Amino acid sequence: MPSFKGEYEHSVDAKGRVAFPAKLRKSLNPDAQENFTLLRGLEPCLYLYPKNEWEFVEEKLSSINSFSRQGRTVKRNFLRYAEDLTLDKQNRIPLPSHLKEWAGIEETAIFIGSGERIEIWSPEQLAEEDASLSHESYQELFEQVMSDPRPEDENGR
Amino acid sequence: MPSFKGEYEHSVDAKGRVAFPAKLRKSLNPDAQENFTLLRGLEPCLYLYPKNEWEFVEEKLSSINSFSRQGRTVKRNFLRYAEDLTLDKQNRIPLPSHLKEWAGIEETAIFIGSGERIEIWSPEQLAEEDASLSHESYQELFEQVMSDPRPEDENGR
DNA sequence: GTACATTGTGGGGAGAAGTGGGGAATAGTG
DNA sequence: CACTATTCCCCACTTCTCCCCACAATGTAC
């Protein structure tokens, strides 16, 4: 199954709508039917999961113990900022204002295909993230991660 | 299965299109059906994977944990600069402008068959890379890499 | 050598994608 | 209940991508 890839910069209009990139649309699983879940990422960006991939995330979440302090904390703070949304007839998504503000997205949004999910960044936050990653350190990290078999972690999403 | 080999120099036209070398075309797996993924290389060149080879790369990527910091950094920075593309009816590929600029490719592109993938270089960057590799150091490196059995690393792509 | 096929190179334009606005329908508030 | 705010639907325009065409150069077969 093809995964999301590429970087696309689009305008966010006055109503908070932004076009979902046509090339990313081609990588959507037909079962997902343009239904997504959008939430805060671990960096200052948003994570956009199509429905079929979000189901794996929920499966993982449901295996967490809701009665442990750690489990409750993770579930609460992961899910409280999540929202379901769908593409409109012009293939745009409405960015909820609380998520847009949190990620610092104003007039421009950058979509980054990252395998099973899509990240949505503001140009400023992305530039900061990029500035903190040198080519040398990326190269080392790449070689380390790509040559590391680590079969135990293979279902992490 | 035959692998890509050889070096071919072609013109890039004003629309960013460049002919895919006919001899490399003969080494394509018919299953790939002229579908490719193009991305930034680790050196200042582009990597072009036919679909069937890219699938192995994606398989490796999907085994990386998207919730670990290292995992998500690698996925983001590897996939954000990747794009799917297909040959047109004249067997040309459209080089996306962001990749073309990054690799310093202007009016001429050099294709280098490198086994399971193809590298695309600008003449200037290739000349620099060549200048920094003396025949002696290449010879040593060659003997070291080719005489090192290391079967664990053989799936790296 | 010639004739034909294949490969490489460049241009025009139709259709897809991106962008923005108005107004109807729905949800929220007092 | 009435009023306001938000969401959703539809439309229109601009820009970009991709399809098609044509010609020149090179390779292959006879």
C-alpha cells in the first residue's frame, strides 16, 4: 500500500479552509472515503490521519490501561485535541481554529507526507524545526534508524 | 533481475522535463509500469526508484516507530522530499522544481545506474563529488566493502 | 550505402488543481 | 422563542499540470 510522501504548501483562507493536496489524495485508501482525524502532533504541528490509519492508532490506545495514571494522562491529552473531519466538495479541509492557533498556522499551511500520516506545519515552525537539524545529524540518524532492525517496535504509529 | 548501470547525460527542458534513458528503460521491471519515486539523496543528487524497488524502502520505513522522536524525524525528512511520478508518452520524467533546485540541476541532468536505484546529478555536483574521491581511496573503499561479507546489512536501500 | 524505427527535444492548449466569495442551513447562546 | 455565529454548499476565476503533437538526431536492418 502506497504511503504519504511529499511536501505541499497551500493557502489557508479567511474561513480556515485549506486545499488537501491532490497528490496526497491519490495515496488515500478508498475505504477511508475522505474521512480524517486531525490532532496535535508531538512537535508543534498537526497530525492528520485518514480513517483507516486512525483505526490502528485507536487500537493501540485501547490497549493502554485507562486506570493507570500514565494511561489516563496519555489518553486524555492525546484524544482531547482530536477532531474528525471530512473533505468538502472542493477537496478542502476546514482547520478547527483551536488547532490552527496551537500550531501557529495562519495564512499558509505546509503538508508533509510521513508514511501513514500527514503532518501539517506552519512555515515558521517548520523552519525552526529544520534549523535544529543539521544535514550531518540527519544523515547519522538516518543510517542508524534504517540499519537498526528493531523488530519489537514495528507496529508503532 | 538486471540492475541499473551506466551513465547518461540528457537535457532538461524549460518545463523541467528530461528524457529517461532508453538503456535504463530496458532494465525496468515490467511490474513497475513506469511508475517511480524521486527524492533527495544523501549526497547532493536525486534518487530515482522504480515502484517495485521503492516498495522495499517503504516496507523498511513502515517498520519504524512513528511515535519515537528519532523515528518521526527520519520519516518526515525522508518522505517530505519524495514524490511519485510517471514517464510521459515520450518517456520523459518531470523533475519537480524543488528537487531540481536542491540538486543544482539546471539544463543538464546526468543519470547514473546504481543497482536498484538511479541517481540523478547535476554536472557540477558530480564533478565535485568525483574530485573529492581519489582513485586510491576509491580502491581501498571498494576492496573493503566488496570483501566484507556482512549479510545483515544487505537489505539496505 | 538507404530506409525505417527509435530516441531525444521542444511547444501549445485542455483539463485538473488551487483559491476565494456569497448565501443557505445548522448550531449555539441569551 | 429570537438572534448570532459557525459550518457547509455552491459558484467562479486563475494557475499549473499533463496530454498531444511535431521535428531533429541517432540507431538498426537490409
